[in-house]
Amino acid sequence: MKSQPSHDWLANIQPHPFWQDTVVPSPSASALAGSLTCDLAVVGGGFTGLWTALLARQRWPALDIAIIEARRCGGEASGRNGGFCAPSISHGVSNALKRWPQEAERLIRLGRQNLDELSADLQHFGMQVEFEREGKLNLASQPWQVEGLRSMQRNYARFGIECQWLEGRALAQRLDSPLYAAGVFEPNYALLNPAKMTAELRRVCLEQGIRLFEQSPVLELQNSGDRLRLRTAGGEMEAGQIALATNIAPPLLGHLAASVIPVYDYSLVSEPLSDEQLQAIGWTGRHGIADSGNQFHYLRKTADNRMLWAGYDAVYHFGGRRDEALTQRPASFQRLAEQFHQAFPPLHDVRFSHAWGGIIDTSARTTMFTGCEMQGRVAYALGFTGQGVSASRFAALNMLDLLAGEATERTELLMTSKAPFRFPPEPLRYAGVKLAQRSLAREDRDGHRDLLLKTFDAFGIGFDS
């Protein structure tokens, strides 16, 4: 049943991430100028880069560390996401079992350990990021999705992960919506404010004596004998080692360009909801929520009880376009608003205050990977596929292991050490993504996984959530 369209829902939206309005901007750091040197240069000032610099400082207190950021720290993907902080580095238990069954137990254990350590780091450094470890509700709307949740429940039991099956009144006490028939609640899941996370990581890095250069896009990485040089428009940094944490920006190592593609994801945030409105939809807790479609929604509360309602559309543009204008897509915002009101009839008058999009660095297996080259002096991590809020910390540790030349449990993982399937060149890339998305949408409608998707499964390729 479709909601009646209403132009009021989106009449007064702010076209930027809601999270930006929750922090007081710090003065921008100076741009890189002249010829400088450091022991470790970190390229990129988002989650991955900031964690890399901070954890390097803990590991090597005397190291001269510099972060070089193209714009402002946290201004790209790290400040545009939903703040879902998963106890996973593998995009979930099911993905670990499907793609790396031999090391699934290790991946699951390391993912849970990483969230514990992230929480401890927040406390140790006094980072105020609205961290809430209140769980996550996974929802199903179709019979085949219900069976998928049953499979999730069985997998969780296999690895000793606490969860609760919910239907009927029990489900309505977590979320009451006519669209959803069943759910699995997992208590070990966290949320945070991504803008505050990047701001606090930035603050702590500066307090730890790490140099920061903003508004300094790196144009070239040069290998000059025993030293490496990063060239910007205003200067250059000579470094002993480099960690590349540039997410979906065009990579400085050209051979990585086909390993990830930029996929645009869109979000709405509502006006603040009253206690009565939240009680009307059964959402009195602080847990996050996601449904089980390939084209899925994810939703959460902000600190002032707005609702973030996001996802569904995942848009790849021909040629891998990366353009700020593409972060505003009225058709996606209208579709999200209509779907919101279908899911929550008691909130039919609710309007939205913010609408924005962001780029997901999507790998063909939906997980991050790492590598190291130039005689162990340049490490990289990318391909988080929307799961980087917590996994970025693990990737930082992995890069530091590689730069130290240490074989660890992290570096020996097939998931991190084996490169994903490379996307073909255009126009095959665009056509392949479109065909896959069409098949995934069809599966959402009828539960049938067609030959194309089964073929992708056989080769370890996936575009689903």
C-alpha cells in the first residue's frame, strides 16, 4: 500500500549531513608547503587515516608522523555514514562463512575483539562520540528473508553469538511496523556519531604530537631510492614509510583503480520525534535497525531522537564519476520519504530536516583488503563497502603490521591479504553493475536468485548487503 505523496516531507531540508551540525568546526590545519620530511606519512584524514596515525603513535612513541588530507578531516565518507559500529570486520557472520569458511571463526573473533578494543580506546583517550552499545535489530519482510534470518540465527548459535528471535508482540516491542514479519536482535552492536568520531580522533592525534596538513590533495607518489615523496600543489613530503588511507579517491597506486568502484548511498534525517511518536512505532530503545533486502534500509536514532532513514538506492555512475553534485539526488530522497511513511503510518506527518549522499568504496566481495609494496614501505587499505566505521581501526592495525614487516594473525588472513576480483573496464563495468542490481532487485521481489547471481557467488563476487 503506497503512501499519498506529500511535498511537505522534504520542503525544508538542509542539503548536507546532519552530523555536521552536531560539531563545532575546528580551524583548518595549514596546507602542506615547502619540502618537509617525516618517518611515516598517512595520506587521508578519515577514519582509517586517523586511526593509523594514532595507533602508530601508541606503537612507536618516537616516530615522526604526519597526516596529509585533501580537504578537511572527516569531510568525505567518514562524516557521511550512519555511524553503525559493527562487531565485524567481514561484513557479517554470513559473509565470513560464505567467502572464507576456513577462517570464519577467526574473522568473527577478531571482529568482536576489534569492537571491544575500539570501545576501550574511546574511554582511554576520553573521546566523546555518542558511543552507544545498545544492539541491532535485523528485520525481514518476506518469507525468504525470514528464512535468511533463521540462517543468521543458526550461524550465531554456532559461534556462540547472543541473539534473540522476534515475532508478533515481541517484535513490536522493538519495532512495530506493518512491513516486517520477523527479526533477530543482537545485543552486541554499537552506534556513534561519525562527525564527532572524526573530530575526536583528529583532536587526539594533534594532542599526541602528530602533524596534520589539510587542504593538501596529494598529486603523486614518487619512489626515490630509499625515500618516498608525496607531492602536493604547494609542496612535498619525504617519508620513510607511507600508509594510504584514501578510501574511494582515485588511488595513488594506479593498479588499485579497478579493485573498488564508487557507489552512492543516500540518507534522510527526520525532525526530532517525541516520546509519543516513538512509542507509536514501538521503538523505545536505542538500538540500530536494518532490514534484510538486497536493496536494504538502515535506521537509527540520533542523540536528540531524530530518525536517520537511509539506504535502498545504490547508484553507480558510468566511468566511476566522483562529483559532489551527485550527493544530492531528489529522486532517491523522495523514494526514501515515501518508503518511510509506508513503514511507519503513525508518523505520516513527520518531515525531514537533512538529506545527503555519500560514496561507498565498494569491493566485489563487500569487505576491505590491505596490501604492502615498494619493499614494505607503502601500505594501503580500501574496499570497506559501507562497513568501515569499526573495520577501519582493524585495517589501520593491519597496515602497521605490514609496515613493521611482522607476520600477525591479522596479516595472515585471506580476507585482508588476497586482492578482490577486479572490476572490468567500461562499458562492461557499468553494464555488469546494472545487470547485477537488476537481478538483486528481482530477488527482493520474488526470492529467486538467478543464474547471474549464482555465477557471481561461485566466483566470490557480490553486490548485496
